[in-house]
Amino acid sequence: MHTPIVPTLVLALSVCLPAAAGGYEALSFTGFAAKTQITDQYASQGILLGFPSSAGNITQSDAYMYAQDGWGIVGVGSIIASFTQPMYAFAMYYPGSARFTFYSGATTLHFADFLTSGANNFAGFTSDVSFDRVVIAAYTPQNFGIFADNMYFSTVPAPASAALLALSAIATGRRRRS
């Protein structure tokens, strides 16, 4: 069974997460030397990053791949973001294609595939059900690795995001009736 986690618009997260009570956390991967393995460096922000393979879980600088600030991380196969407390929102810039799978304990809540190419892609999610882990995987059969630019996450549901989604649903409903 999949619990609905609704993909949101970039506008919804960029406008609503900062306004949410409690705000949001952001990871930019800047300030580390090239090829630094990222695991618990952001533990104080409530996130641990894991990788199924020890190869490739490193920072790298590439102005094209990481258009936000020129720095990101690359993982072989997938990057696992584990949170120390329940989350309700997650967003990330990424080059290439990706599969996002959300978990609460051992239960899969939702997954979404984004089969895009190029740099500066963005995916944002909000949920009415908390999750404690997101696995960001390279989409197979290509599976060249997964690249992550900036990541954002929040423990507080963003009420304005829900309002924006409701307006979007109303607009979609009106178009269908026409």
C-alpha cells in the first residue's frame, strides 16, 4: 500500500518551507574538500547520509552538474538520507534521472521516478504522513550513479504547500470540466 506523498512545485517548497513553523534544514555540500566522504557531517541537522557502496560517496565540484553552487555529492547506485526525527517535506536539486523512495520504518510509503536528463533538476515532496528515510537511487537501466546538489527537509508540514496544492487541484478540476 502506498500512502500519498504529493510531488509539489518548486514554488511551493521555496515559498512555503521557510515560512513553516520550525523552518527547514538545507545541505549544500560546500566547504568540504573535493572527494570528502559525507556520512555524519550533517548529524547536528538531523540527517545521516548512507551509501550502499563505499565507492563514490564523495563531494565533487562541477559548475555544470551542480548548478546551484558548484558542489554536490555522487553515490554509486543510491544515496540514503536517514532522519533522526520524523519528516514531512523533502526536496533536492539533482542532475540526471532519479527515483525517490520514502519509508517509515520498514514500510514503503511512496516512490516517484523522474526520468529527466541534464543539470539543475528539482523534485520536492510534502506528506501528511511522516517518513524517516528517503532513498534516492539512480534510475535503472542506466544506473550511472546518483548525483545530489542541494537538499532540503522539514519536520513540520508546510500548510501553505497544502493550500497551493489545493488551488492546483481546483484549477485542474476546472480544466477537466471545460
